Amino acid sequence: RMTSKILIFGNHVPKLRTGIAEGLKRRIHLIEYEGAITDPDPGFKERLIAEYPAILYDMIQSCVEWQELGGLCKPEKISHAVEAYLVGEDSIHAWEDECLEPSDMAREGSGVLYRSFKSWAQANNEYCPSSKEFSQRLSARGWPSKRTAAGTQFLGRRIKLDEAPRRYVIVGSGKTA
């Protein structure tokens, strides 16, 4: 049950260091103020006081409408702003776009993927979670995986050739070097 609401006013949006949970996606509202007060009006307060009855009427009408609708809907402009913000904060998504490529036959070990992400995160000054949290975040994103004797293998994506460490398969042994 919600007991409070956090409002953040600032010149910059906050930097998210952890995974972007569904709860956060539902709750965040990014409202950008695009105006600038360059020339304050000294008589504004007096004119506002004169408008109090009309403002109160609008507030009551809006409350009635809110009750009839059963709540407020997030405006499309705010939804787009939040989506763009969250995509920009999603370091795994950025790493995936930059360092991975889809492949039906691909199978990468969680350790190999983590080392690639960690290297990318350090180069881009991004937060790097633990390897356990990293694997959990990949699974939460719907990445198919398979447990093997060598550990967890993630399927369907591979590290781009220019990003991949050199690996050689020793024929007949099934081991990599």
C-alpha cells in the first residue's frame, strides 16, 4: 500500500544505477518544464488572487472528472519522455546494441558475457553489477539460457567478432583454449 509519493525537482534527471524494474517503469513520471521565466511579473500575485474563485471551480470540476474516470491517465508526451529516459538509462540495452549480434546458433557463457559487459561498462563509465545480478538481469529480460556442466549458457546472441576474445576449439576434446 502506497504511503507516500516522492517528487524530485532538478535541472537533471537522476542516474539509475540498478536494473530498471517494472515497478519503476509504472511509477515514474518525467515532466519537463520547457519554459523559462526571464522577466518576472511583479503584479502576478494580485492577479492570481483575483482569479481564486475560477481556479477553485476548475479544481472541483477536475476532481469530479477524475472520480468519474476512475483515475488519471498518463499523457502520451510524458509516456514518451519516460520511455526515452529509461532506454537511455538501460546500460545492458546499450551494451547489447554495441557489442552483441543475434545468431540462432550462438551460445555464450555467462562469464564471457559478463567480462564483455564489465569491460564495456568501465570504458563507458557505467555501473557494473555483480556477475550474479548481471545474469539475473539477462534472464529477467527473457534471454533464453541453458545450464551445462560448464555453467550457464545464454542462447541466441554472440559477442561481435571485433569484441570477442580469441578462442580456439581443441578438436576432439570439446574444450576451448
